[in-house]
Amino acid sequence: MTMHQNSISLKSLHTFQLPYSASEVITIQKAEELEEIEGNYLVLGEGSNTIFTCDFARPVLRIALQHINVTETDDSFRLRIGAGVNWHQLVIYTLKHNMPGLENLALIPGSVGAAPVQNIGAYGVEVGEFIENVTAWDRIKRTWRVFDRDACAFAYRDSIFKRKPDQFVITEVSLTLPKEWQPQLSYGALAHVGKDASANEIMAAVIAVRNSKLPNPHEIPNAGSFFKNPEVTLKKFKSIQQRHPDVAHYQLANGNIKLAAGWLIDQLGLKGFQCGGAAVHRQQALVLINCEDADGDDVLTLARHVQQKVAAEFQVSLEPEVRLMNEQGLIEL
């Protein structure tokens, strides 16, 4: 049954915990209930990648579908998962039932429905590699659609769902986990994990690394990585490398270079830098935190300051990885 609540605080519904409210919050218990809902609502998962910078005038819609259905073939496990399932709990579920593959993506905050939107990734693995299809309600055409992996148009922290945020509402994600499991240990932070490690051991290592680098949003309100790692041409990279020989980077298949945004910010001495109640985290420069009852202006001022400093020193533009919202919807820095 659809649940409607009016004038609801958003503080507990997004992990940056800014003190704003929504005009209405709608919770969907069954997928077909979407067919009855009109209006320009915002879909919100667990709020781990969204920051509300003021009161929100539009309705907020949350998907509470919690099913996990598994079928087995000779060579793979196929999972159909409700969009409301917590992502990390899904990873735990798969390993508990001897279905490895997602262990590198452990402890990423958010819901299953949000995972394909952002094409979440960590430690050399992206969720798009495992997605078979995504079921979504098309709000414009008022019809159901099933997107195969190619139709999802996955890219780095991107997808068709992210590019068209007001058109598609994801209700179910289908994953395929091959039985011929191969551990992914190429990422530097996992180099200490032995090649014979089990999926559970890799998950434990991933959790340890994440806990050592990223603040727990339940203890220090934050939205994870605030900026994307920027992609630059080889020419631009060499120009930066001449001035900063130790610049953190890795090469992409297209010949371009991916830079570590956190490294760029750290080189400017911005760890701990504070604007009002918002600050750059002292241990992880890529994370902005709500340290002293921040408001939306504090966050935007801080983020723009970081952008401007990086652009001035490296001639590189940082793009937000988080969704920043004003009273009507998505805004740019």
C-alpha cells in the first residue's frame, strides 16, 4: 500500500543530514503502485549520494521493494532484486549463499535501485559488469521498460538513468554472477590480499580499507566521495606530471588518464579546511563532511572553493559525484 506523509524532515533521509524538509514523502510498497502516481516527484534511495541544500518543494518518492529471487543455471546465478534492498546487505547475502563476485563492492552505501544509476564501483569492479537487466517505470511514456546492459549505457559513475533522472524509476535489478569466479585484486589497496583468498576474505579486506579511509556517515554525516575522479588527455597529464611527478593516476583503455581527485585536493593543503559547518575530511580529502550543523550554503561554498583551487593549480575541472538539490531539483556547482 502506498504511504503518503506531508512536511517530512529530510535530515534522517540523506546521510549528509542537512536540516531541511520535503513537502511530501511517498513510499511505494509494490511496483504497480507507480502507475497511479502523478506529479514531478524525486526518487530517493537511502540518500547516501544526495545532498538537499534547502527545503524541497517537490514530493520525494521512496521504493520499499525488498525481494531477492535467485535462479541457478549450469554456469551462473541469476538474481532479481527489489530496488529497496540495501546494497551492502545484498553483498553479504550473496556470499552467505556461496555466490561470489560482488565482494569488491562491499560497504558501498545506498540501495540496489541506486546502484545502476551511478554504476557504482570500487577496487577495480563496477556493478555494470554484472547487470543483466534493469526494470523501470517510464514516467513520461507511462509504461514499463526493461533495459539490458547495453541499453543502460553504463560509463564511469554514469548511466542512462543518471542522465534522465526525471524519466525512469527503477524497481528491480537483475544480476548474473558467474560460477567461475575470479578474484579481482589488481587495485593497489588490495595488493596485500593473497591470490588464493576467498571471496569472504576479500570482502573483509575491502571493508577494512573502506573503514580506514572513509568516515562512517552514522558518526560523521557525509555523502561519500563528493567529486568524481577527473579524466584528462595524455598531453594534459604530462603537463601536470612535469610539475607534480608523483601525481596519482591510472591509464584508461581509451588512452586518457584518470586522476585521483582526492590527491589533487590533498596537494593543496585543504584537508580540514572549513566553511561554516562543512569541512574537508582530515583523513580523506575527497570527502566533505557536516561537522558543525552545516547548512546548504556552507556545503556549496566549500565545494566551489575546492573546485576553484584545483582548477587554478592543475587546470582540471572537478565534477560532483553527489547529487546537489535546491528546492526544485538537481543543481550544478
